[in-house]
Amino acid sequence: MHGHHVGVLVRVGCESEDHASVRPLRRGPGGTDGPGGSAPGTLPGLFDEAAGQVETTLVDRESTSDATSGLTGNRVNARTYAYDLSGNITTTADTYAAVVDRQCFTYDGIGQLTEAWTTQRTGCTVPVATDGTVNVTADNAGYWQSYTYDELGNRKTLNTHNAKVSFLLDGTVNTAADSTTSYVYGTPDAPTSPV
């Protein structure tokens, strides 16, 4: 795994040239770092030092005696991350007991989140393509949300779409079950509140 280091993100900040720091969790046999060298119950991960991004996190449990969880081994969860060229997270994929729970994220030109949704597909492009291809799933408490912002960058609306996407006769997405939360901002002494 050239260019990767097994460890956890210790801090992110700007201290001269050191933008991120990774600490190995435990040395494996022969002094090498690796998943085999990580103790159960810890959170090892693969970290891209060049980009400063976590690529994979793993959660392992120490005991396998709890049969109610549906797990047979030590691995509880494996999460992978994908990023756009600006460093925004575009995909997270959690694997738990052979079930993959994938979330997708898109952003506007200044890095504000514009869409968030769950999908069973491996690629995250748009929730619903212009050709009618649906990339949203309601399985496993799936969701689809859209966000808009005012000219200052404050959140203006949150639109929670029906994750069980259906279409009207004219081919447009049925929005009857969608709900919208609008946000208003006052003076510094008046807190932000949804409408």
C-alpha cells in the first residue's frame, strides 16, 4: 500500500507545513503497520497522506460472543470515502454484514452541499437522471435532500424528497410527498430558525 499509512487522523489544522497528522495504532509483526497489527476494538484506517484524506475506516469489535448483532466475525463496519477535486466528500459506503449503505453528495461551485441521497448504485452522479434513471433508494432508511443558499451562503431551504421516487404522467418527478423547510436569519441577537 504505497503512499498509505494505517492509523487514525489525529488532528487537522495548519501548523506550518504539517496539515494533517496520522498516528499508527499498533505495530504489526516485523514492525510493519497494517490491519493485521491493529488490535480488535480499535479504529484503523487508510489515509492518503498526499491528499490529506481518509480513504477507509474500519471498526472491529473485541468479542464475537454477541450473536444478536448478526455478525459472525470481528468486523463491525468498513467505510470508504470518495472525494471530488476540491476535497469534498462525494461518496461514503458503509459495509455491515454484507449490506452496503452508500450515500452520495454534490456541491455547488463554492463547495456548499446541494444534494445528498442514498443509492444502491456504485456511481454517484445525480439522484434522478434526465433519462429517468433513478439513483435513489429508500432501503435502509434511505433519503434524498436538496439544499439552496442565499447570496451570503446561509442555508435558504432544505427540501426532503420522497426517497421512493415516482413520476407523473408528463415524466417529471412526483413531488407531492416532498417537504420543504425554509430558513430566515435575523440580527445577531435573534437566533436562526426554521420557518
